[in-house]
Amino acid sequence: MSTHRIHCTVNGEAHSLDVPTGRMLSDFLRDDLHLTGTKRGCETGVCGACSILIDGEVIKSCLMLAAQVDGREITTIEGLSSGDALHPLQESFMECGGLQCGYCTPGMIMASCDLLKNNPNPSIEEVQRGLSGNLCRCTGYTQIVESVLHAAEEMNHGN
């Protein structure tokens, strides 16, 4: 099996590893780096459970090869918190009931990070549109949208 040497930064930590040429990024994160917050869902890019940030932009890690992140910066759900302090989105999802089983939550939060970076004060419709690539089977989405709006408000007041 051929491998490819990659150098990347994941959650602020530099990594230099040989990965099989066809290894999916989601598998690399979960199996090689043991960052299990990134979920395997549909593995076809439909559900968004595997959403992460690469160079600050949201992507679905099941649609990208690990070899494609050479030289790039990756942030997973584990990289959002600062020590014991959760990211405002993580706090808000807990406070506003934006999670039930929690399976889609990491992907929803990562997509929300990207949304709020580009639009710090979104409308309900903008949040719905921004999260349209992520599926949830438990919450009915209302609490997820409320969680994002609450986090946006908290983050804007903190500035």
C-alpha cells in the first residue's frame, strides 16, 4: 500500500505522519489521531456529522483525503475549547437544548463556527441556510437555530 507523508496542524498541534494514499480525512482524525468528536455518519457528504474547519473554512472530512491536508491547519470540535473553558457555541448548545443524542452536534457546531465567522449577527433564515448541509434526527432544528443565535449574541456582547 502506498503512503503519503503529510505535515499538518490539528487543534494547534503539529503532526507529521505517513498516511495511506486513499485514507479519508475523517478516518485519519478518528483512527490515527484519536479525535473521536468528528463523527462518521453517511460517509457521502450528506449529513455533516464529520464537519471540521480547514484553514478556518468548514468542510466535510468524509469527502477529503488525508493527503489533501498537507501543510494545512485543521480544527475539530476538540480544538474549540480553551482548557476547561468551552467555546460559546458549545456552551450555547448545552444551555439552549441544541443537542439531544449529540451525534450531529460536533458537525453542527463546526458549521456554526464558520457561519458566525462570516456573519456574526445572522437572522434565523441565515442560520437555517448556513446549517442546511447538516442533518439532525432528534431536535427538530429549532433548538439548534436558537443555540446559534444565542451564541452569536453572547459572542457579540463579548467584543
